[in-house]
Amino acid sequence: MPQHTPAHIELADDITRQLGRLTRDLTKLPPRHAAQLLAHILHATDGVLSELTHLITTDSWLAKRQAECGAISPEVALALGQASNELHALSPDLEEATEALITFGARPAATPARLPTPDPLVIRRRR
């Protein structure tokens, strides 16, 4: 007798497939539309990343409670807590990037008179 997959597992699998499709579609979009989509994904309150951060934070909280009861190892709870903290720490930097993406995506699609000069990327790390 085949085992039935719980609805929440099916939902997670569906979300995973949809994210894969979104990633593939993103690579095919023109730059302006890609910027609009990225800004939507990174939106601080209702974007995909915001919801993923909320999910990991909730998982972290649940794992902490389970670790306190001895149901799972403390390392699992600590790893989820660290992931949650890292995602929250990214928010301020991503807000700046989101604003830039919104500005770029909102510009008219007219061709520029000259090509923009690329800026060198600067890597910032926090520890």
C-alpha cells in the first residue's frame, strides 16, 4: 500500500518547484523586468525572502523548544537560530539594493545615448 504524502510536504515540494521555475524565468527576462522581479522578491515586508526568513525564524523557535525537551539535538536548534540571525542581518543591506532595483525597473525602456560604465563590485563582510 503506497504511503500518502502529507499535504504540508506536498506544499513544500510545490513551493520548491515554483522557486526553481522563477529562477529559470528570471534568467531569461530583460534587465528592467528582472530588476522589477528581484525588487519584488527582496521586498522587506511581503517578498519571498521576507517570508523565507519568517519561516526559518519559526523553525528556529520550534527547534529550540524541541531541543529543550531532548527531542532533537541542540546543534540543530543552534544552526537554525544562526540561519535566522544571518537572514535578519542581511535585511538592511538588501533594502538599499531593493530601492536601486525599483529605481532601475521603473525607468523607461528607452535606449541610453551611451552605455553605462560599470562600477567595480565592492565586497562588504560583517562578522
